Amino acid sequence: NCKNADDVLKAVKEYDVSFIQFWFVDVLGVLKSFQVTPSELEGAFEEGMGFDGSSIEGFCRIQESDMVAFPDPTTFQLVAWRPTEKPVARMFCDIKNPDGTPYEGDSRYALKRMTEKAAEKGYAFYVGPELEFFLFPNERETTLLDRGGYFDAPPLDLGNDVRRDIIFALNKMGIVVEYSHHEVAPSQHEIDLRYQEAVKMADTAVTYRVIVKETARKHGCYATFMPKPLFGQNGSGMHVHQSLFKNGKNVFFDPKGEYNLSEECRHYIAGLLKHAPEITAICNQWVNSYKRLVPGYEAPVYVAWARRNRSSLIRVPMYKPGKEAATRIELRSPDPACNPYLAFAVMLAAGLKGIEEKYELPAPVEEDIFEMNEAERAKYGIESLPGSLNEAIEAMEKSEVVKEALGEHIFNKFIENKKMEWDAYRTQVTEYEIKKYLPLL
Ligand code: GLN
Ligand code: MG
Ligand code: MG
Ligand code: MG
């Protein structure tokens, strides 16, 4: 575990590292990487490594494309999927302008700025995501590899071997795993990570996705974080457990509060609920994401909170009631194909807004919301999440909270990109339409 540039330089010598990958993500959370040799490293820590930002999605225009990547020494790790002899290492980077100011298009910077804003109020933001994924034979077909279901124990099949090796690889890179199990859908798995501070966790989520994919590849299959690959089956979610700490104490916990929740926690939940439609485009950024957010598949559709109800958007887990450190809330809408930096940033922004403005928390809804009709939902004041990427973009476009959280650059680039995606999708003629209309009309 390196603390500074000197530690990294020492480690590179000690382990005889051959290349160091410099990692960052584009505005959609897609990993970008370039490699440097050990001889370049010292200079890179001092002056950064220049690169052309104009071909990176959501970065900048040709005329102003010189960017500089500064490696963050605390993220130095040997990558687990490369040979142990002459190993390869990686570090996450902060992206800066040539004049040394932070680059506004850098997602990691947006999250850092947001967590620093929280820190000014004394809050440290902790998150624990549950990233679900499917295993398929390759990237062109969704043939099932198993017929397992939720928590099914082995018949020892390929999926179990892949999962086991993923956990070994995660551990090797310093990532602590809490649970892993077969998920509800066939060929679907989940590995849950020990909660961490948000910037670290966003780095970890990016690493997790690479490790899952690389490990699957080694086993001759393909792992996908596509939110809804199979019609008629559960999709893949990324539930995010969240808490705020102040001076080492969990501020969501109050032994005297209802359900052991503090006033601050209640305002935080209220903030997430109120701004939920606005942050959905970030948490569910693909056309396909909205195929998951439909009734009947344990994914949320309506804006409500509950202690137990798994159809609600926010749940308050009660595994260890009364235990301070375990007190948290779970946002169930995000999917694992999001940009985790931006997703954590907008969640925190919405929650903090709730605390700042002391939003009133509506009553929990423990009944099954999917069983209610529209009138009943209206009676409880239960709104819906956006039903499509298009609706989500419209809600985001009006959002001051999201604009402020992401900064104008990312906010605009993201919307621009997503409008293009929606337009490309909107004009497609799908299998469904051919099957339905060709015989009919
Ligand atoms: N796969 C479900 C979703 O889309 C979650 C299922 C679960 O974790 N119980 O969110
Ligand atoms: Mg889970
Ligand atoms: Mg799950
Ligand atoms: Mg969960």
C-alpha cells in the first residue's frame, strides 16, 4: 500500500515492474488506459504525462486537446490478470489542464469536488455497491451457462469457478469482498464489496469491472454488466448502500430515532427521493437501463422508501438493528453499467441537499407498490422514475442539483451524448416490431 511517489518508485524496483498503466475514465465511465515504462515514472509524478484528450468521449474539442494525467500514488497496485513475472501495475490518474488546474471533464475530479464539499460540513461519504453481472459464452449470444437461482449452492459449474477466481483477483488487488452468491436470474452473479469512502470505491468499482471481465475471459466465457440482457428475467443492478460519518461516528444512526435513524438520515433519504428522477440519467445511463426498471423484477419503478420492501427505491436494511456502523440506506435504482464517479457524486448531492434544506421525509411504504393501482399510488403521493432514457434526460436537464454536482462541462457533454444515443435508438426498427406488425398490417 503506497502512500506517496517514493513508495511507488521503490515498489516498482522491488517487484521488477515492466509497465505502469495510467487509468482514468471518460464521461460514460469507460476505462481509458495508457502505459509508461518505469524510467518515465519519476517525471510523471512531477509533471504528469501529456495526452491528446480530443478522442476521449466527453473530454474536449480538437483546438484545446492537450491534457495531462497525474498518477495518484495511493492507487498503485499490481494488476492481477497479468503474469506475476515482470508484472504490470496500475494507478488511477487525476486529469489536469496544461496550466495545472483540474480538468472539468474529469469524472474523478467531479466526485472529489463533491466529497470535499461534504467534508467542509464535516461529512465523510461511505458507499457499498452490489454489482451484479451475467456470464455468457461470448459477447454475441445470451445462451445460459447455468439454471441456478438466488443463493443456489453449487453443483460445481463454470460460474462458481469464475466467481471464485474473481474474488481471488479482487483480494490480490487489495479489494475486500463481503459476500458473493448466485443471483436470481440464471447465469447471474453478485459479489459485494466492503464499504469504502466514495472516491476509493469508484476506483474499486472500475477495477472490479475489469477483473470480472478478465477473469471470465480466462475461463473462456464473457461477463457483462449490461443492465437487462434477458427479456423476462431479472436485470443487473448496482444497489448502493450509503452512510455519512462525522468525526468517526455514523451520523445516520440515532438509537432514539424511529428505526434507529437520525434526523440527518431522514433528510438525506428525503433528498434522494425528491431528486431521484433528476439523477436517474446518471445512475441508469443507457437505453437498455430502462428495460430493467419495470415492475416484476426486483428493480424499482416508483419513488418511495421502506424498511423491508424490495420494490421500493430506497430500503433501510435491518440486518443488525441498533449497530451504529451498520446503519445505512440502500438506493436500489443504479445499474452496474453507470459511471460510478458521477453516480456517487449525484447521490451525495441529492442527499446533502435534503439535509441542507431539511426536506421532510414522507412515510415509508411497506405495501407492495406494484400491487397498487394509479389511484392508490396517487393517494400515497408515489411518483414514478423516468420510464426511458429520453424522460430521464429531460428530468436531468432541468436539475440544478445535478448541474452543480457534475459541473457545467460534464453536465452538458453527458446530455449531448445521451441525446445522440436516444436518437439513434428511437429510429431503429426492432425484432419486436417486425414480429408484431409484419403479420398484422
Ligand atoms: N437484480 C435485481 C435488480 O435489478 C436485484 C435483485 C436482488 O439483489 N435481490 O436490482
Ligand atoms: Mg445483494
Ligand atoms: Mg443482488
Ligand atoms: Mg441489495
